[in-house]
Amino acid sequence: MKFSFPVFLLVLLMGLCDASSSLKSTYIVHVAKSEMPESFEHHDLWYESSLQSVSESAEMMYTYENAIHGFSTRLTDEEARLLESQTGILAVWPEVKYELHTTRTPQFLGLDKTADILFPASSTGSDVVVGVLDTGVWPESKSFDDTGFGPIPTTWKGACESGTNFTASNCNKKLIGARYFAKGAEAMLGPIDETTESRSPRDDDGHGTHTSTTAAGSVVTGASLFGYASGTARGMATRARVAAYKVCWKGGCFSSDILAAIDKAISDNVNVLSLSLGGGMSDYYRDSVAIGAFAAMEKGILVSCSAGNAGPSAYSLSNVAPWITTVGAGTLDRDFPASVSLGNGLNYSGVSLYRGNALPESPLPLIYAGNATNATNGNLCMTGTLSPELVAGKIVLCDRGMNARVQKGAVVKAAGGLGMVLSNTAANGEELVADTHLLPATAVGEKEGDAIKKYLFSDAKSTVKIVFQGTKVGVQPSPVVAAFSSRGPNSITPQILKPDLIAPGVNILAGWSKAVGPTGLPVDERRVDFNIISGTSMSCPHVSGLAALIKSAHPEWSPAAVRSALMTTAYTAYKNGNKLQDSATGKTSTPFDHGSGHVDPVAALNPGLVYDLTVDDYLGFLCALNYTATQITALARRKFQCDAGKKYSVSDLNYPSFAVVFDTMGGVNTVKHTRTLTNVGPAGTYKASVTSDSKAVKITVDPEELSFKENEKKPFTVTFTSSGSTPQKVNGFGRLEWSNGKSIVGTPISISWD
């Protein structure tokens, strides 16, 4: 049969539409468990019947008991729509892909000498379990040594699952749990290739081992990376137990797997959950991490998440739900200098973790990658873009961006280059991140890079030497907010200030997987016990481990109380009185950058007062967001009806910070925040003091003085009154402190005009 072209095109398009409509995707189905028909004896049977009514071939991937009520499955768009229309089905959401947010630290935090005194080794301390959702675990790491550990806590209900290159015997009294969740990943990407990736809890990436040992690794003497950062490596909570939940694979981390892991972690009885991953921003009732974290919070589990590595852009945060502790990244007082010495006699500082064959003593020719390529992006040293005849035997200057920093060095090496100078661009400014390069290389800031280029372009015979100087400690100022650390304001709920705080996240030494080299590149055949990497992925487990320490000292505290202790004792100034700095600008950082400040675990042990929160408080918060009954049920797994006669306000959530938003369009000039403080110290009287950089807003606290008995709660109100005109500076910042002369309970203030 012969078709005219238009008819043929129409038939082809119809066929494509039919094919598209029959394609299946993964969906997470939220169910109102209380609405199960009486004809079913168990909800699993109900789930199965509901699913079969819309698809004869569909099967349940996971059923969820704790994180949500419901299941995940593969459906066409039409089948998902039909399922969502059924009675008792609250929502059917598509799968979401999440990404990882990829020694000296205890000493920097004051834990090296004081930890054993402040947090003594006790049965309580070793009963705390930190669950880590990540790429798995390398159980042979010395950081999981269980010497001196007693029996596994009787409250532990978890398991050590077997799989590729992993058996139950890989766990011990330190690493007490290891599970893996691959159904979501395999549904999206096909079966795990077990020749390149372990279908088990084993970590083939390194990220999961690094985060879990940062949080709760055992003490390991003589730790280093190629001799850099040598000393004793230890996690934040060395006596805590570790449970690893592998949810991230080469193709990413998928929400159905993440929910399944949280579901199991809750029933396993972890005390802290650490998630160094994030996805796109969405409302809390659609965010799988936020939903799972809500269920964990109800069970008394503190959930710590990375803020993201999308800084220094504003509104770049991940994981902003108020029941999640959101952690940004700061630097340590340690660096790894590797200077650039030019042929014109000028020297510029850089950083590197290279350890290998040395460069010749004499200077080498220097060439800009942009002049050694025919590609438009050759300056970035992308794979295959450099001309070997132009770079062989030379040092190549590459611009940062697009591909991995260490991969640029591999590209230079493959083209015959002998070394690399990696220059920041405007996107990264002056922040330097050290890497374990595959060839002699150093990274320099944007200003230094521009100066080197100026010399290079002016001298046809430009030369350079790279001088590696080892490890340097005592770097000041420190900490500074990392440029990559994601920033506020909170794009979902501007009235909740995020991030909550910052912790060390730059050049962090911790355990690593022997399945991969320190760069993570396939060509890297080196194997190490410890690696140094950076990201809010690294700062998050610091706080997770510190939360475990506080939980061991105060087992009766709620997750909100533990977080409050960490936030209200965080510092915002250096010992010399100067304010914390932002690496991205070189200027003073703000609460949108550092939240409450940099974590201070020693002070957090005895905060004096805390801002506590209950499940009912969070439910009231959801009402203030005008969530529907269905949306709240999907998130909170229960029927909850907001009181029509009650006025709910987001600003009344008892959060240990103040994010004030003036609605200039609505003519709102006064905003009130109500809070309640709980005394967790001795009886005493606290007085309030407020500082602010905004002259356009008057801030009053009522009452200005609070007297507490032990364990007593006292409310107060902070009133923010704008002068009425929108100032040229659209954001203002301040701080409220309550002090009894010994303890200072500090909370940040942000002021915005919408």
C-alpha cells in the first residue's frame, strides 16, 4: 500500500504516540492505609488488587511500612492516572533521581583531647547507631575496626545482607548493618552490571565509605593520603555503631530506593540518619527525602542532609524541610600548598595533593590549553581536545569547568603534557580545592590564573615550575564558607532560614574504597586506605556524627532539641572578633551562607536552652502552608484535619532561627514570631539582646528577660516592624542572643522584602 507523504507522516506520528503511551516509568504510590476496604485482611493484598485493576503485568517493587504507606511500581502514564483516581490512593508520583553532593577535623573542632572527657566511652555511647544512605561501605577499612566494642545493642533490628563480593561476615560490632537497594535503579537503567559494580552493600565508589567513616569511624593512627594530612584519623562519634544503606549506583540515586532504605532504617532502629545527596526542589509532600525524614523524625531519629554544592548562587539549597538538619560546608585550618614559579620571577600560591614522579628541576615550557587545540572548549582540557604535538613535554594551563578537575590532568597526560596548572574562573573565584592529580599539577585562584595568563600571552617562551610544599596547618582565617556550599534563601518556605549551620567540608581526610583510585577515574590504578575530598557531602556526616555524640549524652532529647543545641551554640566570629568570611566574595558571610554559624560540638553538649519541636508542631506548620488534607496525609501517613477555627502561622514554628519576610505588595509592615525555650540546664535567668544591620527594621523582644526552673518552658515573641519603605538593600541580617552570663543561646535573623 502506498501512502502519500502527509498520510505516512500522520501514521508514523500516531505510532510514536502509541509507543510513548505504552512506555512504563517508576511511580511511588501513596496510600491512605486507614481506608483499606474490610474485604482485605492485609494492606499488601489491597495494594496488589489496586495495582492489578489498572495493569495485569505490573508488579510491586517495594512496599513501604514506615517512611510512607504505599508501594512503588512500573506503570504507563495512563495506568498511573487510573490508579490515582481510586479510593484510598492519595498520590502517584514519578520516580526522582538524586545525586551525591560530592585526621585534622576532630582537632579543629576541639574533639581531639576533650572527647573522652565530655563524651566518655559508655554503654549509651556505643548503643547509638548512625545510618548512612550512600554508595555502600568498604568493610575492610581500618575505620571499621571493632576492637573494644561490646555486644551489638539488643535494640538493633537490622541485618547484614549478602551479595556481590559481600557476606554477612563482613559486618562486625562496629559495622553492625549493611543493606542495598537496587530495584529502582535497575528499573530505570537495567540490571546492575556485576562485573563493574557490586550488587551488594560493597562500596565501589568510595563516597559512602568516606561519609560513614567521617561520621563514626574508629580511631586509626598513622593515617594519611600519600603522606598528606598525616596523623590520627577518627570519625566524629568513634564509639557509635554504623549501618550502611547502599542507595546510590553509577547511574544515580533513585527515590524509590531511598524511601525503601529509610523505611528499613526506621525499623532497624537507627538513631541518626545521614544523607549526603539531593535532588531538585519540590514541595515537601512531593519530596521523597522530606517525606521519609518526617517519618524518621516521628521515631526520634535525627536526619542530617547536605545543603548541596550549587553555591555561591542564591536559592541553591537542597533538603530544606524544617524537620531536616541542613548542613553547608566550611574550610579547615589546613592546606596543601603547591606554588607556581614563573619564568619572570613571580610566584603564585596554589594547592595540590599530587604525590608521584617529580618534575625536572629546571623550568618547563608553559602553554595555554586554549592555544593547543582546535576545539572551541579546548581551554577546559576536555577529553580529546588537546593537540599532542603542541603540549608534549610542556606544562599546560587549563581552565576549570565542565569536566572533573582531575580528568583535565588525565587529558593533559594522555596528550603528552608533563604537568598542569588549573585556573579557576569567575564561577569559582579564589576558592581552592586540592586534588590527587594523576600528573604533577596545582590549582590556583581566578586572580592568580589571570596573572599567569598575562605572563604566558606576553612571553612566547614562557616557563614555569610547580613546587609541592606538603601539608600546612594553622591557616587563617578559618573556617570560611566554601564557595561551592549552597546558599539561601529557602526557595520552598522563605520563612524558614536555611542552611541550619556549616561544618568542615573542604579537603576532608576519611576512609576510602579499595575498588577505585583516589580520583575515581578508571585510568587511576592507585589504591589508598584514606582519601581527601570536598563537598557538603563531607560536612553533612560531621554533623551526623556530632548529633550521635549529643544523643549519647542526652538520649532523652528529641531530634529538634539536638539540632537546636548544635545551632544555638554555633559561632559566627573568629577568636579575634572578626565575622566569618565567605570564600566566594572574600567578605563577611551572612546567615544565608552559614545559617546559625559553624558547629561547635563542645559548646553544644550544654546549650542551656533549646527550641524544641513535636510532631504536632510540624503538622501545624503544614496547615500554615495551606496543604490540603490529602497532601498532609501523604506526608504524615495519618488523617489530619487542620482546625478551621485556628489561625496557623509559619512564623510560629518553634525554629531556632528567624527568617522575616515583609510582603511589600500586601502592605505588611509588622511581622511577629512566637517561640518557646526549654531549659535543659540549671535554673537561672536569661536576658535577650538583639543586633541588626538593618536600620529600616525595629526589632523588639517580649519579654526581654526569662527566668527558668529546671526543665521549664517559657514563650516569647519577637516583633519586626519595617519603616514602610523598601530599602535599597533587599536583605538584612541580625542576631538574637539569650544569655545567663555563662551560656549564650544564639539565633540568626534574616530580613527580606518580597
